[in-house]
Amino acid sequence: MGRIDDIANRYVAEWAPLTPTGATYVGIAGYDDKLDDMSPDGYAARADLTRRALADLDVTEPESEAERTAQEAMQERLGLELARYDAGESTSEVSVITSGVHDLRSVFDLMPTDSDEARANIAARLGGFAGALEAYKTTLREEAAAGRVSPRAQLVEVAKQCDIWVDPDGDNFFHGLVERLDADGALGAELRRGASAATAATAEFGQFLRTELAPLGREKQAAGRERYELASQYFLGAKVDLDETYAWGFDELARLEADMRTVAARIVGPGATIDEAVAALDADPARTIQGKEAFRDWMQALADKAISELHGTHFDIPEQVRRIECRLAPTSDGAIYYTGPSEDFSRPGRMWWAVPQGITDFSTWREVTTVYHEGVPGHHLQVAQTAVRAETLNRWQRLLCWVSGHGEGWALYAERLMDELGYLDDAGDKLGMLDGQAFRAARVIVDIGMHLELEIPRDNPFGFHPGERWTPELGWEFMRAHCRVPDENLRFELNRYLGWPGQAPSYKVGERIWLQAREDAKVRKGPDFDLKEFHRQALDLGALGLDPLRKALGRL
């Protein structure tokens, strides 16, 4: 290990006790009974650690090419994390997808439950939940007093989420968690007390958002160009021309929809519309699975099959990565997501589905590409194989570095790659992939357009409100016109974009940069270019911003 790696490993060692929920998420043992300090002092302590690490990195010379890449990755990530803290973004942000209360609740999803020690850790965290939320309220109050507060609409929506989490007829999250543990005696009593306290604290936090913070919230949800530029750079790990990217989004969506019409003709016949093809696929009983448990099992079988067939052919998949678990999440917001393995791989990488209440039928044609996105060759291959590379990547690279444009861009690239490799030859599965791609392209347009309040191009290929300026209402109309997503799910999606500026485009823009990186490598290597080797070299770099990725690949 060189000096850069020493800085990185020391950072992780100091970060874990300051961020116990993060330690659980990445699988660092020893902190599962604690919660983060959500007070202003807690946030400041984490920011001070980041400042010290950056100062050390700035005066340290890397001792190898691998260390140079690690240094550039850390400087880019930690620098932007500090910029967000200094701008009040990380301390004031409350949206339907991310906030302090989301972090505190969701950590329970990943906690072990199979021993008395594990259940005692859950009891300890439940017991500390109310105090953590009180500290978080203090932070939000201070930020609001300084003029930094999230949009009112987001605060109201998160208050509704809190209601659903604790509703006995909704998710009933904390009591449901304790019931599943089935503990008796003194520990069982402590768990039930903790569940009641956490339930009451969550309900009260929802009221705090609704009655105290929401009246202070911003009326307008648009971030504006200055805030959006920082957010975009943070989620991509790259600076992009936002106006050029916005224009590209229209071209990309038009291209994808033309491809979808071509595939629709294969499914229904010449001249068929996309919606007619979708209706035919949804009516096909061979493409429908009833029951969420049966659908989970279908996902598991497809994920296992992809790992088996891709290993040794298109990828060399480490042994620890050849296991993935497909799980049903204990919440119901419709999200599909991946969580990485623990540091020692005792907890495997997992694909989660938070099935909305009342949904019992599932269309497989829509989700084949989702399994490739979340599993192999998508997130699971990328994230879990990074965790394996202890001999080449330091602990910060393996555990703490995540860049949405790099990770989500790779996963979207992986979907397209599976089409290139022949895994989406079925017309229905191909339409599902293209539909997902088009959904992500529409998000580029709407996210940038709404937050920058741009003019809709007068010559846009869809004839959509030419010359008008984007509003959330026009964003809703555009997404409904171009996405085959149920209204309830789509409303959540639009709320997510409005509350989390810059994140939604990171999928498609990230994929665009990955494809550019591949083309650049082809030019550099000429006849020596090998796709499997490109993937190996790129993934062996670990997670990093997309600008540092291109620099590192250029040196290989």
C-alpha cells in the first residue's frame, strides 16, 4: 500500500464511527447498534473529516498509476461532497427519495436478524430512532433559518411517506419488522417498545414537516442553473454542457421511439403502434406472472442464468460475485434497486423490489432488461467485483465510492450490451429494453428542462408545446405521453426529479459517456481493441467520476 492508499484507508476507519448507518450499508462490522449524529455538529464532523482527507491528498504524490487513479477519484468525489455541504445541500435536502429520515429508516432493511446479537442491535437502533430524528429536526431548522429549505411540495410528500410507513394498514414498517423477528422475553419487550417509539417519532416527524417546515419551503421546485450545475456534476462526476445535453435528449428519444415502432411491427404487424404492441404483450399469458413471490423467483432464476452464461465468455466473474439474492422490499413505493455485499461477503449483493400495494400481476417482458440492469452485467457485477479487488483497490474505492453517472450509466450500458450479445432477440424483451431506454431519455429532457425552466424547442420532433417554458405540469404531460408507466408510479417519478435535481439524467448521460469511452478506446487500440478486455480494465478501476474514468482509461 502506498501513501494515497494509507490516506484512503484511514478515511474509511474514521468515517465508519461518524456514519454508522453508512457502515451497515457497505458492510463494515461493529456499528450496527448505533445511528448517525444527525445534528449540525454531526454533519460538521463528517465535513471536517472530508476537508482533512482532501488536504492530505493535495500534498501527497501517488506512487503508482493505480494510486494516481485513486487520488483523482477521491479528490473529485470528496471535493464535490464538501461543495454540497458548504452550499447547504446535504444538510437541507428533503425529497421523496433522499433525506435523513430515509437514511435512518432504510438501514433496517440491511441489518442481520439471525442471532440474539443482531436482534439486540435492531433494538438499540429502534431505541435511538426518536433521538436521531430530533437531532435531524434541529439541523433542518437551522438550515431553514439560513434560507436553505427544500420545496414545499417535497416536504408535504415526504410527510405522506412517513404516514404510510407507520400506518397499520400501510407498510406498518417498525411493528412489522419486530413481528418478523419473533423475539420473546426481555429482548422481545425491548424490541416492541422500540418499534412503538420509532413509529411515534416517525409520525411526529411527518407532522413536523407538514406543519412547521412546509410553510417555510420554497414555492418553486426548479433548482435554477447554479444549483443544477453543481448537482449535475455531483451525480455524473463530469461537467457537461447542459444545453447541448438537453437538445441531445430530444434526438435520443426520437431515435429510440423510431426503433420501438420497428419492433412493434415485429410483434403485431406492419403499421402497428407502440401501444398496440404493448397491449398485445400484456395480454400474453406466457409473459405474465401472478404473485409477487413467484415474480421474485422468476427474477432470481433469470439473474442466476445470466451469471452462469456470461462467466467465462464475456466476463470473468469472481467466485464471490456469482451469488445474488432477489428480495421483496418491506416498503411499497415501487422502487427497484440494488444493494452491494458486505465487506466479507457474508451478506451478498441483493436486488430489491418494493412492490406497490395492490399489484399482483407482473409482465416479464418489461423486466428482463431490469434484471440485467440490477444484476449481471449491471450493478451486481460492477459493485460486487469492486468489493473483491482488495489487492488493487483501497478500502475507500471498494466500499465508499459511488457515482451515479458511473454506476447507473454502466447499468444502462449493460442493458444495451445484452442486446448486442443476443440476449434480447425476443421482440417483447427488446421492446422492454427500448421502452426503459426511452423512459431514461425523456427524463433527460424533463429534468434539465424543468429545473432550468428552459424553452421547449420550437422544432422539437414531437410537436410538444413549442416555444413554451417547462413547468412541472408540462413535465407530467410529456412523461405521460412518452412513458408506459402507471400514473401512480409516474407521479412518484416526477416528484423524484423535482426533489433530486440532476440525478435522473445521470443514467442516460452516464451511458452516453460510457459509450464514448468505448469508442475512444477503439480508436486508441485500433485492431488490438478487445471488448472483454475493455470491460475488465474499466471495471478494475473501481467506481469513480466519469471525467476521472476517461482520464484513467486514456492512460491504459
